[in-house]
Amino acid sequence: MRQIGEIRKTLKDHKESLKDEYGLTEIGLFGSYLKGTQKESSDIDILVGFRRAVGLIAFVRLKNRLTELLGVRADLVMKKALKPKIGKRILDEVVYL
């Protein structure tokens, strides 16, 4: 199981290329990996913002790319799509890279 330090380093190392390729404005981590409560079956929760509207295919490609890079299934959440109640919790917790 990967540790949060490795995940953060990998994302930081690829941050600029991900921003260029997918039009990201921000990448942040939240959830069990960030809290250190992950299990073997846990995915990594990643909050992203985009410069422009993004279609489903591009979104899925980014999710798959992050899963491949990290070696852990990525659960990708668009900042713009956050619902008020859960969104507040995520925004209070998220650590941006």
C-alpha cells in the first residue's frame, strides 16, 4: 500500500504536465489517505479544478492516468461539482499540491 508522502511526491512531479495536458488549475488530496486511515481497498480522493469545461471522456482519461501514475485507484472529484454539504467538508480538509 502506498503512503501519502509517495503519492504527494508523484503528483507534484507530474503536476505541470497534468495541468498542461488536461487543463487543470488545481489538484488537491482529501479523504482516508490524507488522514492516514486508508485500507488496502481504499482509493485516493483527488479534488481537481479545470480551466475550461471538460467532457466525460477527458475526465475518465484523467482519472485513469492518475490511477496509473499512483498505483492506487483514483476517485476524482471536480471542485465545481461539489454539493454544499459534502463540499464544505471536502474543502475544509483538502490539501492542495
